[in-house]
Amino acid sequence: MHTKEWVRELLIKELCGGAFVRYFGIDKTCFMLKEHYYWPSLSKDVEHFVRRCSTCQLAKSHLRPQGLYSPLPVPHGPWEDVGLDFITELPSTQRQKDSMMVVVDRFLKMAHFVAC
């Protein structure tokens, strides 16, 4: 494989499933690549890569279309259904804490913030 082809495949691979770990499909991948790069066979190369990538094929459901978003079930009591998220890269405190863990109770709509 020539250097030029290797670099093109690396760009497609990084966008398709590298650091993003998101499988956008052919059209979205082409669109995102065209924002910053150009080569004559870009669309054809992306299509070829996605069609032979087993992870892309598994990530894209052909049997069950995803359809419209549906709401989450309503919780019946406090702390039955919680969400967890992290806020990172904050300025360090005196105790060297630079992140926050956020726990949200969907029933009470209450959030707890834990320094980490």
C-alpha cells in the first residue's frame, strides 16, 4: 500500500471508529472528512472502508431501524433510577480535586456533586 493510500485509510479509520468510537455511516463520514480534506476518490474510499469494516456493519442496524426517540420510563420512587456523569478538567482545589462526579435522581430531580 502506498503512503498516500495508507494516510487516507488512517484518516477514515480515525473518524469512523478511532478516538470518537462512533460509527456514522458512509454519508456522515464523507461529510465530516470533506470539511477538512479532499482527494478525488474520497467518497468511494469511505464507502469501500465502511462496507468491509465488520464493526461498522455491526454498529449499523439493518434489521431494526432505530426510529424516533422514546421517553425513559417514569421512576416510581426515589433513588430507583439514577444518572451518573463526570465533569473533568476543572481547576484543582487545595486538596488536588480536579473532577466532579454528578449523581442525579430522576424521581426527585435532585443532584449530588462529589469532588474527585
